[in-house]
Amino acid sequence: MTSNRVTIRDVAAQAGVSVATVSKVLNDRHGVAASTFERVTAVIAELGYESSLVARSLRNHRTNVVGVLVWAIEPYSAELLKGAARAIKGTGYELVVYSAGGEGGGHVGWERRYLSRLSGTLIDGAVLVTPTVSTAGIGSPVVAVDPHTGGDGAPMVDSDNFRGAQLAVEHLLGLGHRRIGFLGRPPRDLESGHQRELGYRSALESAGIAFDPELVRAAGYEESESMEAARQLLKLPERPTAVFAANDLSAISTMEVALTLGMRVPEDLSVMGFDNVPESTMVRPGLTTIEQPLQLMGQRAVEMLLEILAGRDPEQQHVRLPTRLVVRESCAAPPSLPDSAALAVTEAAGVTGGVETR
């Protein structure tokens, strides 16, 4: 029995009762004597019996399981999952994480295929990270985190990506940079990527600097794509003196490419990220970045989903959390300017932000 999955029939046989009696115990139904209930419960614990989620859902039309669907387990999603796990604790629900393993290349709509495998019999509802444009016909409640452009109005949680990008570029402008590259996502992709590019452009415009499309590259979803995009920027005849990457991993890739090209960060090139994942503190120099509260985003998304599953409408259909500047060591005045230009860091840009020293 130890080599095979324990079944409800195994429990019934060892407890000396019928399968129907075990089922009553499992579902906490009336009609079972206290002594029998205790005996069956003891056998369940002894054998390590776990009822099938599918069977449970067919009986009760509920599984008490919520899912989190992510494209891949990477630093961004890992931080969201920490918050989701915190929110689920003590609620009586279980959490299952479903990763596409990086398949689908981040294309819009990949989530529908994976979600259809989970909804209805395995999970009661789902949190979708970078969710599909349309959730119609899914059949289970869905809360979106960082949705695609053109989302269909599902409840969502995101951060203030537009203002975060403004903070990033204002910081670089305050250091004296005027030629600032941008590594973003491909067009018509995530709404967050769209908002970050708009924030980048807005900050340049406010400083009287014309937008130069030559300084913008689509970094894609793979490390190799980010590194190639960074290489293109840094090998321009008139290269940027600073690069703002729309996520920390692309920023770290930019730092690696700069090193291979013989550039020092920040002496020859300043690099700014976005997200503030733990990896941003591990590189040298430490990555200056824009923090979005990833764990809190995951927590809020699960809390909203649980509200919906309880039959209540969330207080807000769209929760937008603030972003902030975190200053480390990867940004400095451009090479042609004196070091004193760095004194303008936060005050000149008119922003507030934490200083990370780890």
C-alpha cells in the first residue's frame, strides 16, 4: 500500500466501515457515530489519505483551491508568489502555482489554454500574471496582475508604472544625462510596458529633450534578447550615456554587456532598472531601480479573488499601488560632466525615494 496511492476503499477496509461512511466523515456529514468518526479519522491520518481535488470538486462544486498562473518562475513572479502565499494563510484555501515553463514566448492569449486546464475541476478561481486579453468563457473568477494592453475589465492589481518611469528618467536627468536609452517590451504587449515607455517620453519632454526612437529597443522576454538589444544601444555611433531598462533583469543584462564592451558602470554608463527584485541588490555595483511592491501586489490579488469567491464584490475593481525610486550605485553623472553634477540626484528631479545600502 505504501507504493501506491491510498484510496477511499483502503481507508474503509482498514477502519472496518463502508465507503459511504468514510465519505460522510470526509465531508463532515451527520449520521456517523462519534466513535466511528474518530476511528475513521485516525485511519485517514495513519494512511496519509488525501481526497482527489477532481473528486472533491465533482461532489461539492468547490475545491477550496486557488491558482496562480505565471509564464515562468523567475524573480518577478517569485516575489508575487510570496505575497500570494501570505494572503492565503489561514483562509481555508490552498494555493497551486501553474507555470507555463516559459512556453508561449509571452504572446497575448497563451494563458487561456493553460487556464482552461485548471478551471472548473482543479481550482475555484485564479490570479493571472500577465493575463490574456479576454477571460470570457473561462467559467472561474479571475483577478489580473499587470494585465496586457486591452484587458477586458477583469479585476486587476498593478503599480503606477507611468510615474515610476518618470521617476527613473528624472533621476538620470538630475545627474546630467541627456542621451538616455530605453529597453522596453515589444509593442502592443503588457500595459505596464506601454505605461513605462510613456513615462520615459513624458520625463524627456518635460526636460525639453526631443524623443529619439533610435534610443529605444524592444528587449523581449529572454535574456539573450535583452543582451542583444542592449548591445545594439551601446554600439550606436552616438551611444547613450545612460540606459533605463523596463525591468531589473534587462538592466542587469545591460550591465553585463557594458562590461564585455569595456565600459564601467557607472563611470562610463549609468544603468537604471525597474521592479526591485532581490537580484538588484546582488549585482555589483548595486542596481538603482524603481520599486514596485511585488509581494503586496500578489497579496492584494489573492485577497480580491477570495472576496469574489465569498460572493462579495471587491471594494476596488482596479488596485493601483505606488512606485518609488531606490538609489544604489549603478548611476552617476555622465563622463563629460564633473562629479558635482551628482549632487542634484533627488532634489533636482523633485522625487522621493529610498536609498538601498545592502
